[in-house]
Amino acid sequence: MTLLKQWRSLLLGVLALAAFAAISACGDDDDNASSTATGTAGASTSATAASDAAPADQQHLIVQSLEPQFYDPHRSNFEQDISVQRHLFRGLYNLTVQSDGSAKPLPLYAAGDPTVSADGKVFTVKIKPGLKWSDGAAVTAQQFADGVKEGCNPANASPYTYLLQTVAVGGIVGVVGCDDYSSALGTKDAPKTPTPAELTALADAMGVKAVDATTLEVTLVDPLGVAAFKNVFSLWTTFPARLDIVSQFGDKWTDPEHIVSNGPFKMTELVPGDHVTLAPNPNYTAGSPTKLQSLKIQFIDDYSVGARDFQNDEIDITRIPDTDVPIDQGNDLKDELLVYGSGRITTVETQLKDPVLAKDKVRLALSQAINRDEMTAVTTSSVAQPALYWLVKGLPGHQGNAPFSSIDFDPAKAKQNLSDAGYPNGAGFPSLELTIQDTPNRKAQADYLKKAFKDNLNIDITIKAVDSKTRSQLFNSENFQLFIGGWNLDYPDPENPIVGLFNTGGGNNHYNCSDPAIDAKIEEGSRATTFEAHVKAFQEAETLIVTKLCGVIPYMQEGLPYLVNKKVGGVQPNGTIDAGGPGTWCGECWYVKAGS
Amino acid sequence: MTGYIIRRILWIIPVLWAVATITFFLMHAVPGGPFTQDKALPDPILQALNHRYHLDQPLWRQYLSYLWDLGHLDLGLSFKGDRDVSYLIQHGFFVTAQLGLLSFCVAMAWGLFLGVISALNKNGPLDYLGVLFATVGASVPNFIAGTFLVIVFAVELHWFKIVGWGGPIDWSDTFTASAWEPRKMVLPVIALSLLPSAYIARIMRASMLEVLNQDYIRTARAKGLANNVVILRHAIKNSLIPVLTVMGPIFAYLVTGSFIIENIFSIPGIGGAFVDAVQARDYGMIMGTTLFYAAVVAFANLAVDVLYATVDPRIRYG
């Protein structure tokens, strides 16, 4: 009898599960109501022109993002960190997209441009009075001074400390004392163990202070142009710090119950691994207030998954892989596709210590064997743009492809150059290894390159696909021959993709480019006191780097394809700044359109 | 039996130590560290990061420190957000366990049902259908099954939701009605239970056919027992022993092998966190999740061995 009951229970269990599935499947379908929005997602709409916005109770969006590692702007490393931090925090200046697509640092918490001492080393910034944090506390100059010190604090070990360090150690603005403070723990080979008092003394010795509640004074080691100063002081490393909160809660200060913010949003909920929810910061008056009542950032690592979630109307904005870009005529998703310009140039990097690749004509032959138009169309659905340049489109100093036509696709010249290098029709050319990250798009590009080199030069390469960390380790240890790499722009200044990458002995110069003419131009650009001279020097450095193929063979400027629901307004291209999340550089611009 | 269980539990300790040791040194042997990236960090910043996480100490000292902390049930910090590994495992496993348990129940119910029906209709249409399901279920990887279900039942038909988990993510929300959203649970559970249900169906069918040919079944029928009673009282119970054998590994598979399904459905479980940790060289999280998985497998096998003795009176542990 007992067994009979168990058997019935089993059957009932099966039936219950079937019913559960059926009931669930037939549940409320309101969430799936298709939007009746007008306009296209790609239309650039300013935050102030939102007369078509839906009522406040409908202003809720869910967007896809990778999960941030840290929410503290002085510890951020990855795009997804910075993207969310930009919603929560803002600095003295704000990178703002211009009508030409470029991004300029406009005053936000600063009352205007800085005043500069006669020697170009002391910058004084007045801060707008009466501005508040999300908890109602006043925003003060001291908090900005603390923010700069946090950016150099070795306890934070910020990967972006270099923004505040001197040119001598590979830095940018060179705040007095930052080099010493940030290196207080020494190096692996020469570690140091400073006492707390010594660390405090190093922080106090930094050249940044609040003259009064609304006046910040920053003293630099070397003279600097105003534009470069404003660029760096619009970035996360210089955002203000609330040391009262940090000291009270320690590393937990960014938890939702403790965090305070001075950006357009505040954090209301955080579920690690799942999502973070933001709400408007009612005290944010430095810039345009957000129209959204809530912004849920759903952590989805796989862009293909994000694309399917978007199609199921569960995500309003998502990044998608190049391979998922809707290109077929009649595909409804084409109307919801938005391709941001990316700040990333992708290249084949060549190890110049390798005797074969050290030959100029070999590198030129490889470059001339790549049909970049075809490659970008085939491997990225034309999301990326063919590139011969190194300074990306939208960046001051960008020269376009024209000056670099000598390295462009030309199979006849490619063959000739390879022959001139001693390998007629590829004879005697050793098989080279191309190291790539094991992702679908990089595999597609590698396969294309392999075929192009075989078809046009009759040479063979082998592809070595590894995970991200292994790839980086191989690159940093210079253990590669060919390598799909590149540079992702950190901030819109032509020095960013050049300093440290092409100067002899530069920290990121793992292809061993060493050319006195390039070194001289980099030195000239770094020391220039006007922005125009600064840009010109780096343009000339770029010309030398590309025409000599000094470690890099550029082939594409990547794009960032997103799907944006038609109901979303205010989504703007973000200029040259690569963002880990969709349009995160102006989240306050987003709104839900009426009738959605 | 109690003595046997205690001995088995004590044996788990050296097993976990061995797993911890092998994982620790393998983890440090693979190329790339947690702070390895293309844009190489300056030496002082790298040193500061290593100092923060005690990676500036010699490897043997890191190992001993880890064992010491482990002995005090301290799994350390994840490099991702400086959160306690034990906190992340607890939260992740709470979600993964829901997914795994539901899938286990579905797999058992559906697999046993199909196996029994197939056996009772040997070489009939229902048998062929059951065998077809078992073959397809065993052949189709769950990432294909999951993606297929998403495209058909979510993207095309919009029947189900596919972002996140439909159960509570925190223990404290277990009895909060709004934390439950069954529409999000159906597809991941089906996708995850497909393979084990096919496996169970196959085993149950074979076992049932064997039992149905046993003398005691023939005897029961000869004595005039109704067919239903013969099947329910004698055949099914005795056919379950081979299924019990695989229940432990299946349970372990369901609660440790769900990372692909978690990825497809953006479920914040421990499987996805483990894969992320390996890719990011998040040492604390790798160690914590590996040890946790090892413990789950060890205890699942122990539970099955105990179940043997419960179901089959011939089995006795000394």
C-alpha cells in the first residue's frame, strides 16, 4: 500500500511540475507588451529636449553591463567599473560629447577653467558653492583634495594612479608628492614597509590642498597645459572622496547602505553577481538631473545572452557581439541598432626581437597583405572601421587613413616586399605563431589573417588561442611573435595611446619598438606647453610609428554595437570614450518616451 | 552505521586537504596572475596590490597562511570587490542549490516515469518515444538545449522570462512572495534536467526490464497478484537500486555543473562565479569554490552509500 502511495505521489509530482510549467508559461504577459515608441535609438537627443518623455512613474530602465569589480572610483580598473561609477560620482570637469562627436571637459563642479600660475605649475580651481552629496553634506574643495590623495594612496593601489604621477615615471599631470606616496610600498624587488605615520606624512606632502571651502589648489612638478589638466580632472581618479564615510565603514563604504554619491544617481540596491539598482540623486544640481526614476544595471557577461534578453523585452539596452549585429534587410532589430565609436584600435603586434619580424620589409609585406575593408566587413559585420592610423577617429590629432596609404592593402607590393626581404613567394619564410584571446571575434580575425597571409604571401601562420590572462602574460613577458592586441583609449588625449607604448623602454612597449626619432617626438609632445604643440608632436610620432610599423600593424578601429529599445530616448554616442556600459557617460540623459 | 558515517566524514578532511593543496599550486602555476593585463601595471602599483592581498609573500607562506585560515573557516577575500569568499559562496550556492534541487526533482520524476513506461511497453510506441527522448537528452549538450529553449519559448513565443533567477537570491527573502517568479525558473530547470532525466530513464528502463524477468515477479503473478501491485510493490522498488547508485553523482552534477545554464540565463549562482574566478585568476574564489564543490561531491557520495543500506537490507556497513 505504501508503494502504491509512493507511485501516486510520483505521478502527482510529475503532473504538478507539468502544471507549474503550463501556469508559468501562461502568466501575465504585460511585461512583453511591445513598445509603440517613435523615432530611432540612434537619434542623438539632448537631455533637455525630452518633451516626449513618459510620466515619471514609467521612467524605469534595465540595461546590461558586465559586473563592476569596485564601486570606489579610486580603485577602478575596468570599463564596467568606470561606467557605473560615472553614474554615481562626478568630478570638477565632465567629459561632454560635442556635436562633432568629440568629448570635451566642461566645468561641472568647477566654477570655470582653472587659473594657472606664471610658471604653469600651480592650478587653482574655484568650486561652485552650495552643491551637495546625496546625504545632504556639502561638496567641498577639501573633498576634491582628498580625492586626489586617494588616487595616489598605495592602499587603494589604483591602476589609474599614473594619471596623477609625473612624466618621469610614465605619468601625466605630475601632482607634487604623488610619485612618492603611490610608491611608498616599494616594488617587488625592493619592498618597503612604511609606518602609518610615514604614510600620513607622504599624503600631507602632496601638492594638493583646499585653500578654503570652495578653492582647490593643485601644485605640479612640471608645467602643464590647461586642456590636459581639465582632461585628467574629469576622470574618476580625481573624483572627490568622503573620508568621513570611508573611515567609518572601511572597504564596506560602497555598500548600498553606506555609500554616498555626488553624481546624478545614488545606489539603492546591490546584489553581487546579479544587479545594481540606481535611483536619482535628489541633491545633484551640478548638472542636468536624471529623468529616470530607477536604473537597473543587470550583470550579463555574455553579449549573446544580452541580445536574446533584449529580444525577449527584458533588457532595454544591451551590448551585442559583432556576430549578432542585425544586417539582414527586414530584420526589425536594425531599427534598434546603435553603434558607438570605440576608442580601441586593433592591431597585429610584431615582436621586433624576432629576427624575421625585425625586417622592415617583412612587416610592410604583412600589412600590405591585409584587405582591411574586406576584413572588417567579414569579421565584424562592418561594425569596425578599417584603420591604417593609430590615433583613433574623434581624438585630437586624428589624421585618418590617407597619410598611411603606404601600408594599405596591395598584394603585388606585399609580394615584392617579402621577396626583397629574402623570401620570394614565401620561400624559406618560417611559420609564425599568432597569439590571440580565445573569443569568437578574435578567432574570426585570426582566421582571416591566416588566409590573407597564405593567399597573398604564400606564408603560413599558426594560431594560438588562449584565455585572457594567459594572453596578457605572454604579451607582458614578450613571449610572442605575432599578437592580436591594440590599445583602448583611456582619455581623449593623443599622448594616451603613445606614451609608454612606443618610447624606448616604455612600460607597455612589449614589441620593443626603439627609434630615436619616435622617442624625440614623444619627449617633445610630453613637454609641450600648448595643447596645439602637444597634439602636433604626437601626430608626428604617430606618422613615424605607423609608417615604420614600429611594433604595430593597425587594421581596425572597433565599434561597440548596442541594441537600444525604441522606447528609450536621450541615448547619445559617446565620442571617443569607450564605455563598458551603453551610453554610460550620460545616464542622466536617458528617459522613457511617452506611449511606450 | 553511525560509526561508518563518522569514519567517512573524517576521511573527507584529508580529501579536502589534498584538493586544497593541488588546487593551490596548480592555480599559481598557470600563466597570468590576478593583476596581469595588457596595460601592465607599474611596479609600485603592482606591489601595492600584491601587498594588499598578501601575494608579496613567498608561495609556501601563502600556502600555510591559507591552510591556517581554512582551519579557522576563513576562506579569504575575493579580488572582485573584496567580498568574503564564504559570503559569495553562501549566496551563490543558495541560488544554485535551488536550481539544482528543482532540476534533480524534475530529472528524477521525469526519468523514472519514462523509464517505467518504456519498460512496461517494451518495443511499443511508448517505448520508442522514451528511448528517443533518452537518446536526444543524452546527446544534446545543455548549452544547446538551453539556447534552443530560450529562442523558441522566450524570444519567439515570449512565454518565459530568461534574465536572472526566479527564486530568492538571499535566504531572508525565502518567504517573500515577490522573490518568487516561476516564469524565470521553468526553462533553466528543464535545460539542466534534460541530460540527467534521459540518463535516469535509460537506467530505469534497463533495470525494470531485468527485474520484470526475475523469478519472484513471475511467482507473484502466478500467485494471482494484480499486475499493478506486482509492478508497484515488487518491480519498481527493486529496479530503483541502480538509479540510487547514480543519484549521488547526478545530484553533484546538478549543483556543481550548472555554470553553462547559469550563464545562458544570467543566474547569479556559484557555477558562473567559479568560471569567472578561474578566468580572472581570483585565487580566493577559486580555492573556496573548488573546496566547496569537493565537499558537496564527497557528502553526496556519502549520502548515497547510506541510502543503499536503507533501500537494500542486504547491505550493511561495519
